[in-house]
Amino acid sequence: MLRIYSDGGARGNPGPSACAVIVTRDGNIIREITEFLGESTNNYAEYRGLIAAIREAVRIGDDTVEFIMDSELVVKQMKGEYKVRSESLKDLHRDAMSLISQIKTSSIIHVRREDPMISRADALLNIELDIRTGNGRCPRS
């Protein structure tokens, strides 16, 4: 079984945004992915992180996958507990639902931001934002 952690964030809302995905199997990290998203909202970035996670799960081909994230909004919308009211999120929600249907058994779990893997994903997306927005530091030669 795969456990895939995802996070998305924007500096400003909207602002420069990125997402990160950490794929684990048996507690071991097997892949880390980051993506710069340009100017968007935090919720958009969270959805894009989930979509990247689902795409990676489909690519790997495991039958059972847990998706873990700290966005209560996205988790509850994916579970059907909240309606997707935002026009800008409706297409993302539809894409995520379509992709996740390709996985035999899946669940989406909400965790607190303090979860170690979510903290790691947050750090990865912030590194991506630093690099893409010119806030990164280059090591000295």
C-alpha cells in the first residue's frame, strides 16, 4: 500500500504558489515531487497537490492508496461532506474525482499541519517557491 502526502501553498492569497508530494511505501520515502504553479490561491495549490499525488499513484499502479493532506476543505469536498462552491475549484475537483476512480481502493485522510510528512511537504514547496521567486540562496562555490 502507498501512503502519499500532499501539500499546497501560496504566498499571498492569491500569490506565487507551489505544491509538493511525498510518496511512501512501508514508511519509506520512494519519491518526492514539487511543482511551481504560478499565481494562484492556497486552495487551488492544495487541489493541485492532491491531483499530482493521484497521478503519481496511478503511474505507480498500486491497488490501495491513502492520500494524506492538511487541507480540511479539500478532504471534505473529496468525501462529499462539503459542496464545491468555488467556480475556480470545480474543474480541479472533477479532475481529482476522475483520476481517483482509477485506483481500486483509496482513502483521503485529513491530518494536522504538524504531521512530520506534511511538514516535510510544506518545506519542499517552500523551497520550490524560494527558487522560483528569487528568494532562494545559492550555495557558495
